Amino acid sequence: MTVEYSGKGDPARSLALLWRTSERASRKGRPELSVDRIVRAAIEVADAEGLQALSMRRVAERLGVGTMSLYTYVPGKPELLDVMLDTVYGETARPEDVPGGWRSRLEQIARANWALYLRHPWLLQVATSRPVLGPNVTAKYDYELRAIDGIGLTDLEMDSVITLITGFVHGTARGAVEAAQAETRTGMTDEQWWAAHSPFFGRIADVDRYPTATRVGQAVGEELNAAYNPEHAFEFGLRRVLDGIEALVTSRATGEVIG
């Protein structure tokens, strides 16, 4: 799988694009082109064809213009990718009134991030350890921190809680996207895969040799009708993560030391 990295572009040019501080008019008099239109076309390419298909030439083709005309607005692909990231991060829902306290607010944040990854699977192919310093990324981070501000956690713990939630969503969303793409990539549905492999299960499922795996595997198959169900993994895992955060919050209220 192709992996890209955020923050590879020229810092000054990336920041100017992200905050729209120096958008230039086209030298060729093409007022229909703009940074926003180019970024939207790039997102459409990545959504439809994957990040591996993204190039300045491919974006230009989608817009029906010459490749060189894009460079009037965007220095190159690294800077374009940063703006793409910032743009889609602006899509996450950020309601101010979420009934149910901090736990419900964190659940809403997790579900908003989950939905974002499913809409834009290419996000899972971008390593963002060097964050994009754009307005939407900043607003998203501020909103997520405010969900747990004032509940007794230190600033470092607040950041760690958001990292935990978003990291959990990232991992489970990757599983969901891979499961959704399996049929297209392999040419075989889950039902076809199970049918092809079922004659061999008897040889593998040796109850005497692997009693626990046999019992649990059978229970999972009967309950989920699959070896892996991404929605179940998300719902089960989210509750366990929130339970762990709740234990931390409770410990701070009672003076107990955890971690």
C-alpha cells in the first residue's frame, strides 16, 4: 500500500496555501481555476482511484486544463496533499451541544472520525506524525480537546486521551476499509471465500489440538457470520476505550494514582 507523509512540502508555501494568505491570479487568465477547485478535484481523484493515482497531471486531467497551469496556484504534490488533508478534516461534525457529558462528546468525536475515514479511505495512507498546521486541523483539535476540558485531567492527559480515541478509530477504520475493498481487490465475495475454504476447515479445526480456538472461532462465526466484522470491532472497542478513560477521570476525582 502506498504511504504518503504530510508536511513534506516547503513550509512557507504550505502555510500560505493552508491559510490562503497569498493565492495568486492565473498568469494565463483562467479565472475558473483556484486553489479550492484544484484541491476539490484532487480529493475526488483520491476518493475514486486511491492515493496512488494522485498526481498533478491526473488532477489537471480531471479539471480539463494543462498540468503546468496548476503550478500557478499549487507549488507541487506535497503542498497539495497538506491542503487536501486540512480540507477533509474540516468535514467532521462539531456540534456544541452534545447531551450526556464528556463520554458522549468523545463518542461523537469517534463516530465523526470513523465516518470521515470511510468517506475518504485514502486518509489511512497518509502518515501524519508531522501534523498539517492548517485552520481546519487546528479547529478540529481544539474542538476535540474542549470535549474533555475541565473534567480533571492535565493538559498532557487531555492530549493523550484524544490521541487514544483517534488512534483507535484509525486502526478500526483501516480494518473496515480493507474488508470493504476485499471483494474488489480479490474478485471474491466473503461468501465465495468461505465456500471455497469450508472443505478444509475440518482438517484445521482439530478440537483436541486447538480446543479454545475451535470453540471461540465457531462462536464468532455463528454470531457475526464472518471471521471479522469491522462494525462490531468499532462498537466493542469504543466502549472499552471509553471505560478506560472513565477509570482515569474517576481516579483523578478520588485522588487515586493511575498511570
